[in-house]
Amino acid sequence: MKTLLSESELCEGVERLAAQIDQDYGSQPVTVIAVMTGSLVLFADLIRRLSMPQRVGVIRASSYRGGTASGELSVDAAMLIDVTDRDVLLVDDIFDTGKTLDRLSRLLAEMGAKSVKTAVLLHKRREHEVPIRPDYVAFKIPDEFVVGYGLDYLDMYRNLPYLAVLEPDEIAATAAELQS
Ligand code: 5GP
Ligand code: MG
């Protein structure tokens, strides 16, 4: 595994993200929503650095990749708190094709949110398939498959404190190990 961002680089990135968000919202209350499960680690670090009054909630989205390519998106809002007339900030791990945050932003607007903005740790340099772009980005990264700091491969590696590129042979080895 090749480390792409160290623990201290990630920490600085989250601090930058929080500073930008704080500057834009000031003391305005925000409903901050974690897109589970990938944003779990970022979310815990980010909300403790934001200064405004916050309501905190979660929504689940998964791409049913089974591998490393984007697939059919499924959304589960069963655990979501009420967002009616709230200023919502959606927090996700990565903006890749953009389909997840595009779909979730529209869903929360339909649910009556007053405003919806998006914050991500990572933004992949690639062709995006949707009209929106994330409002807050900590790092732009190359189009490689990354794990750690919440990001998984087959639900493994989320606990790594750093961000690493999972090479094709490591992807194959992990899949084989989980099958045996
Ligand atoms: P999008 O809908 O923008 O294509 O993809 C967003 C979701 O795909 C992310 O929330 C994340 O779960 C997953 N994803 C995209 N790229 C990567 C990656 O390089 N590594 C991992 N682990 N997940 C990724
Ligand atoms: Mg995700």
C-alpha cells in the first residue's frame, strides 16, 4: 500500500475544511449530515472543529460496487433527522462521479431543507457525471482507488489512520482472502 496522505496531512486538511466552513456560516446554526459509512472518521473530526451550533444526523448511501467501480446507488434515510427549513451541510468521504452527492442534495431539498451544501475530504480528478461540484474540498487526488480514514474496500481498511492507494494486486488479494 502506498500512503497518499499521512495522518498529519489529513489533520491539516480537516482543519482547512473546518476553517472555510466556519468562515461561510459564521454563528448560523447548521444541520450537519454524515453520508455513511465512508465519512464516519472525517465526520467525527470535522464536527468537533466547527464552531457554530449544530444538529447532527446521518444518512446512508451505498453504490453496491462489490468492487472498485461505481454501481447502482441505494439510499437509506430511515435514520435521518428532520431537515425541514434547515441549512444542511452534507459530509462525504469523496466526490468521484458525483452521483451520490447530486442525488442526496436533491433528496434533502425535496425533504424541505432551506439550503444544502456539500463538504468532502477528497475530490478525484476525473470526468464528473453530474452538474454539481462539492462546496468544500480538503484534497484533490488522482483517479486511483484509495482506502483508509473511513474509506473501504469490501468494508475493510476504514480504520487506517492514513489514506493509501490500494494497488490492483492488493485489491485481488483482499477479495480472495475474504472469500476463503
Ligand atoms: P460517487 O457517487 O461520487 O461516484 O462516489 C461516491 C462514493 O463512492 C464515495 O462515497 C465512496 O464510498 C465511493 N468511492 C469513490 N471512489 C472511491 C475510492 O477511491 N475508494 C473508496 N474506498 N471508495 C470510493
Ligand atoms: Mg460512500
